Amino acid sequence: FQSALLVLDRMDRSGVKANVVTFNSLATIIARTAQAGDISDPAAAFSQGQQVLGMLLSADVQPNVVTLNALMSAVVNAGVSGAEPSDEQVEDLLGMLTQLGV
């Protein structure tokens, strides 16, 4: 995930604007990392997902259903490999995305 953030930073410095596909890729990286067992804490996956959403909004990009799916997968996959995600974490994520119109 950190390597992907460095690439995103390089893109920005080079004048390449990130779009929804860019941010969906970041969210998918979190989900796959959690699925592989490298993120076993749903709170950590949730935090990284919030970071992606924050960057997406700062870039004035609208999330879509792929964004929702990737972020939900990240939290659930982290729960599969570690502690179960709390209902509050899942509801918070859904609430944020609902407010964004996803």
C-alpha cells in the first residue's frame, strides 16, 4: 500500500491526475493485502480505506460501486484473517459511502 502511495505521489508531481480507477486500485490493494493475511486487523484496513476516501475526495473524484466493493472487501478480508470487523466499522464505512452518493 505504501509503495502505491509513492506512485500516486509521483503521478501528482508529474501532473498526472488520479481518477476513480486509480483510487479503486488503491482500495483493491488494501483488500488483497488483507486477503493474503498481511492486514489482520479490520481497524487497520478501515483506516487505510478512510485514507483512500480522503485522498479521493481531495482530488474531487466521485467514488463508485467498485470503490464500495473494494473497501468493504478490505474490512471483511481483514476480519477473515484476524479479528472480526465490528458492526460499527462496517456501518461507518457504508455511511461514508452513502453520503458520497455511492
